[in-house]
Amino acid sequence: MKKKVDGSFETRELTCSIFSYTLAEFKKLKASKVSSEWEEDLNDNSSSYPVYVGSPFDKKGLGLATSIDETADPKTVYAIPHYFYASGEYAIEEPIDGTFEIKLAPIVGELLEDKPMDWAEKDGEQVYFEGQGATDGSEFAVNFYWGSKLVGSTLLSDLDDDVLSQVAKKCA
């Protein structure tokens, strides 16, 4: 009998937003404005994903293959405000076994090493993860990427114009 995950599972949960800028646009950002915009977006419009790393689907569990349908543009600055729940509970409609592939969250799944998951897929059929609950969240942070290269990270509460300037210099 093959290993499988049936009914529900637990893993860390990522809640994030993604903002993309040309380098010229990024250089014009003001921390006081974007920090409140990013925090508001995290509170109101963000997406939450179970993370692959440490989940029952990664190499310590089923060892499922992962893929992503979108890749980062090498000439784009990405700001990804985010926070984690230490543990999230998820329900699935059908068992997921070693024959499935995990589709990672668009762009974010490529950039964040925790590999947030969008769905599981087998023979063109998708199995989605339905969030059931989560523990308390971590502090809000933001990671900055130049294409797929990490160029900076800070707590959102520590974001200032100097941090934005340093990120811009690393992208130039």
C-alpha cells in the first residue's frame, strides 16, 4: 500500500501579498506610504497557502514533485509582505499519494524557500487545500527580490526609506 495523506493534514501556513515594480518605480517608493499599503493588503486582500517544506508532502513524507507555472521576471523588483502561522490545519477532498505533483503558489512559490502550495495535481485533476484553522501569526515581514534573487528582508515595522534605498542599490 502506498503512503498517502487522507482527509486532513497540518503544516505551517504562509499569508502573503505580492507587489511588483520596475526599478524606476521602486526607487520612488516612500516607506511611510508603502508600509501602510502593504500592511492593509495583508489584512484585507492577501492569500494564504500551506507550506510544502515540513508538510506531509515533502521529502520527509511523500516526497512529491513540485512545479510552478509562473517565474519571476529578472528585471522586476518584487516586494512580498508576509507572515506565518506556526501551524495550519487543512482539509482535502480526496487522498493525495505519491502519484501527485504539488503546484506551488504563482511566483511566491518560486521565491520563498518554504514553497507555499497552491494545489495537488494528478492527470490534470486538481485537489485543493481548504484551510480549517491556524495558530497565532508571526510579525509582518517583507522580502525583496530582484527577479528571483533575494536582495533584502526586514520586519514591516522596521521598514524605512533607508531600507528601500539599500534594496534599490542591490538591484541596480
